[in-house]
Amino acid sequence: MVPTLSHGDLPPDPQIMRTVASRHRIPVLDLGRLSCVGVYLDVVEPGAVRIGDAVTRVDG
């Protein structure tokens, strides 16, 4: 629910979560299609991630 809170000079916007709930749903385990927003990733090599480490984006 973080987008519904104000951040610095940005006002709160509860409409963001309403839009996600109505338009973006993905299958989650055996729970059905749920509204989700965020960053999704796969760990391809275990280990610590530190500031300055290289990150590669792969669309899939």
C-alpha cells in the first residue's frame, strides 16, 4: 500500500492501487489471479548484492 502514502513532495494516490487491482492480475500459486505490482526476479546466482554491483535486466 506504499503508493497510497505521500512521499516527499508527492501526494498520496490511492487510485494507483485501485487501477492495479482492476487491470493487472497474475496467477499466484493455487490462490488464483491476484492483483500484484512490483518487481519480479529470479535468483540466478546466490550471494550478497551491494551498492555498485552490476544488474542486468532480461525481459521475459
